[in-house]
Amino acid sequence: MRARSSYRCLTTKVKVEDANVIQGASQQVFDSELFDHLRNVVYGDERTIDKIVVTLENGTQGEEKNLEVLANRNLSSHYDCLLHSSSLLADNCALVKVHPDSFSAKTYLRSVNAPVTGVCNITPLTFECTESDLIEDINQAFWRSCRVLASAVVARTFNDVRLRPLTSSTSHFSDGFFTVNADGLSDVLPSRNELSVLNSMARRFLQLNVPFECVNLSPSQAQEYNINGDSLVRVDGFVTAVEGPVIRSTKLIGDFKIFDTKLRDGVTFAGVALPRGQSTSNYAWNLIVQNGMRKFSHL
């Protein structure tokens, strides 16, 4: 039995040279057409429904018990599986840890919105995770997602802006802030009013609960399509390449602010953010912003 895919299928195969990828020394721009095409390449368009068992570790709400759910391979997402346990758990999940049903396969982290590709056990990970070997990975996924969001609002605000690949520019996560680098602004720094517009748009993203859609690529697929990263991520039509998983949705980002810009071989936008649920006072938030501004000024 065949299932009609809900994804749009391109009428012609997209080739490397005309795959809606504009690539140069300092830029790499993608669009939704390429994202949809690669999603069909990776996960299939006309797909045979293949039922698999996915085990949610500690998936029974309020109890340390595993919960087995039936999922559709390459169609059901990890988020869909988590909904069988609790919508609250699914909504608050930042990443999942995937344990493939094979002794030789290694455990890996995956975006919650990514499709389940085989029989496996999954462990939901939230920002309250206390496992020392996972905390840094969750933090990295959060900051990576903030850079994607910042890139989206910069692309929406400024005409003809060309964003530098996130995978080829320094993130500055360890300095307590994130950066996005852009060309095409004629080496003129955005005004304070323009930064205010950026932050207003970002706040609308946070309120709308926009998902970070993702397509995970094999090294050969990334090479074939000249993609510098292991995943393509789409948020509200904006598409970029990343290296590593992203969080489920913009609603998992609480406080967010692009606080300054600097001319550094183009324009660098800098910002700070906190996960939703990590409550802080206005005073503490202002200290976080000031700390980011101080460190950014020394770049």
C-alpha cells in the first residue's frame, strides 16, 4: 500500500549546478524548494507505510517506565512519538537521544522534529537535564537555534542581505553570546531603530511557536548538493545549513535580544538569549545583556 506524501514533489530533479543554492566565498543561500526536494530525497516522497516500534525511555508520565508506541518510518517525527506519552513532555522537549536497535550502532542526538528512521529507543531531553555529558550538547543546540532565528529575522528585515554560512563562522557560544555575519549592507551599521525592528520580529517568532524543521544529510548527500553542514533547517520559510541538531520550536526560546552590530569584513550581529522556563529578573537579564555587549566589544 502506498501513501501519498504531504511534502511537495518537484517536477524535475534538482541538479547540483541549479539546485537553488547560491554559493560563493562568503555566502551560501538556500530556499524552501531545495529543502522540500532534499526532504523527499532523504525520507522519500511516495512512501510505503512501514510500521515500526519506538520505545520511549521513561515515557510513562510520572513513572520511570518505558512506553512502546507504533510509528511510521520516515514519516512520524520524534515529536509525534512523544505525544503518545504527554503533550507537555513533547512540547518541552529540546532534543532526543536515540538508541538504534542494533548493538553496533552508536547512540546519537537528534532534533525532535526529525523523522524516526528505524526501530529505536528514544530519551526526551529538556533544558532541565542534569546529565553532565548532555548539558553542553543541549546548550549548543539552543545557541545554534538562536543563530538560525537571528539569521531569519535579519534576512526578513534587510533587502539583498547575504548571510554567511553558520557552519563557517565563529559562534562565540562560550563567550555568552551568539553572532550572525552578513554581507550586502554596504558596510553601514544598522541603526538602533533597525535593531529594535529585528527584536520585535524575533518576539513575534517566539510567540507563534514556529517549528525548526530539519533534514539530516549523509556526508555524500551534503557533498553532492554543496552543503556545508550535516542538516538543513527551515524556520518559517528561511532555510540554512547547520552542523548539529536544533531545538523543536521558537517557543522554547524565552528571552532573546540582538544587542549590537560591528563592521568586521561585513556586518556582524550579536545577541543573547535564555531558554523558556529559565526565569530571571529584569536586573539579571540586563546583566546578561551587558556581559555579552562587553565581550562583543573586545572582538
